[in-house]
Amino acid sequence: MQKVLSFLYFMVFLMNANAQNTKPSFTGKIDDLYYVAKAPEKATANASAIILLHGYGSNENDLFGLASQMPANYYVFSLRAPYVIGAEQYQWYEIKRASGNIEINFEQEELSRKKLIKFIDQLVVKYKLNKNKIIVAGFSQGGILAEAIGLTAPEKVAGVACFSGRYLPELKPMMKSKAQLQNKKIFLAHGTKDQLLAINLAEENYKALTALGLNVRYKKDNIGHSISATLLKEFNLWLVE
């Protein structure tokens, strides 16, 4: 499993290796969640914001490499997960594979999810953001968590994006009703050659979310466990619709 997870981190690194080097406009910490951030090119009241959640074994600097390729009128906040794995490596919750199944530490997942929901509220106040224009997006474990926020606290976000993730059945008891989720905006993206979270998991995720009445945009690309320029372009188009 360690080899698999190390490879996962390597793939995320490659994803950003060619991204424009973006220097943070500022950094911060709310409770125990650290972040790096890019401010909008023009300061405006009630600005929109994108909150980025990295994958297992990564850190806040990883997805931030994509911030310069996102709409210029958004704040972009890239967070660090609270649980330490090693030097510059963090997780939102522990995971392991057993008999072909993925098992998670659901107590840690729930704590991270609650911290993020509280973080959103505090971020809106601190930076005077438009609470109705908050997007949470993540890759792999971070994407799964972003989706979890959309399913359990849809009132906190305008939409969520899940890159290379999956549906988390453990959430069912905490999910809001179908009426409360109706037409909530979700973006799914996955590589057809994903060797860590196979494409069938994305298909299952899409079916589960659409069955709940969610407004799902689902895009695929001929890549592995990563984010391609094509998928990032589709995400940006989805953002501004």
C-alpha cells in the first residue's frame, strides 16, 4: 500500500510540474488549518472564492500550482490537511486497502469535514467573501472530502469539484435530503487510465449523485491519476457558468 500511495503523491507532483509558478499573495491559519492564497487581480467586495483540498500524502503547495490558471476574479485558498504522515506530507484521514476494498478512518474524515465547514464560515467573515459563491474543489482524497461537504452541508457551498475521487457510502447517514440537494452544482473529473481509483468508481459516483437530484457535470480524459490541462479547462468553464 505504501508504494501505491507514494506513487499517488508522485503523480500529483507531475500534475503541477509544468504549471506556472504561482507565489502566494498571502498565507494564513484558521484554527489548525494552514493555507496559502492568491487574491483576485482586482479587489472587490463580496468576492468569489475557490478552496482547494490536496490529495493523500501531499500539502497545501501542491494544488496551489494551478491557482494561476483559475479565473482571475476569484480568491484561491489552498489548504493543508491536519494529519501528518511525514515531512511535508499530510492526510485528511487514514486510508488502507483490505481485500480489495478501501477502508477509511471515518472518525478522522468526520473531524476534517467539520473543521472545513467551520473554516468556510470563518473565511467568509475574515475576507468578506460572498457566502453564496464558495467553491470547494479537491483532488483524490481531497476531492472525496470536497464532495462530502457538498452532500452534508450543501448550504455552505455554491458547488464542489471532485477530481479523481469516488463516492463515500459511509456518508449516507449524514447526507442532506434529496430536496435539500436538488440541483446543487457538482463537477466530476476522472482519468480513464487511473490506476489508483479506477474509472468505474467515477461512473458509480456519477450515477449515485445524479440519483440524488444533483446537477452533475462529468468529464473524462485519457490520463492516469492526475489533472490534465483539458480537465482544468473544463473546470474553469464550469466555474463561470
